Amino acid sequence: MPTEKVTKKESTAPVEATPAVTDSEKSATVSAPRRRAKKKRQVTRAQAHILATYNNTIVTVTDQGGNTLVSCSTGKVGFKGPKKSTPYAAGVVVRTIAEKINDFGVKDVDIFVKGVGVGREAAIRALYANGFNVLSIKDITPIPHNGCRPRRPRRV
């Protein structure tokens, strides 16, 4: 098969001069797509889960479905070492949680407490002191019904 060469004809139309566009003008004319601000959902009733261990206190606030709204711990607030397991640290954590949770419009709180640490009572009192209506307090600390198998008796 014979191959044919294709040639382009140059147009004889006059070329129009385009004005030079600077970078600042480009950014002014071409705008990035705007993102909508994420609307915070309004939750009037929430659950506060308090985990009080010997070394730390963690408070998590969820909606009724269990979806986390806000979570904070004594280490996140700035306490280190043995100061993390104090009642004062638990109160500071709840105060921080209360500031963050006001955006959601939470008024009523069901409290679930787990653990044996010293921060459990302080966290409950701090929730009440920060203006939340405490509806119920439930202790969900796991309790063994028979426990682990005991070790063998020592032979003397």
C-alpha cells in the first residue's frame, strides 16, 4: 500500500495580540471550588463514658448510637506521670470536654463509669458542675464471676 504524506496548510489569517496575564490576575479569575463549612450536628442527649484506671482517666462523649463526639484524657490535657491519676486531673479533663461539647448543644448526659481509679468520682462531679443534666449513672466495671484459675498450692 502506498503511504501518503499529509501536510498542513498554514492559515493566512492575521494573529490577534492577546494581553499578557499575570499570576495574580489568573488567581483572581480562576477561583478554587469552595468547600462548605461542615455543619455540626445537634445532639441534646449524650453518653459520657469515663474510664478511670490506676494510671489515667479517659472521658469519651458519644451520641445515643455510640458515635464519638469528643474524647480526652489526662495525658492529652498536659499531665504527666503520677499526676495523671489524680482527681484534679479528671476534673480538668471534664472541663476541657465541656468546652468542646458545647458546640453540639448537649444538655442531658447518661454517665457510664468503668474502672477503679481515683478519677471516677471527680469526673462525675465535674460533669454536674459544668452545667450538664445528669440523667443516670451506671457502673460498668467488669467483675469476674469466678476469675482465673488459682495457682497451685506451694509445697513446703
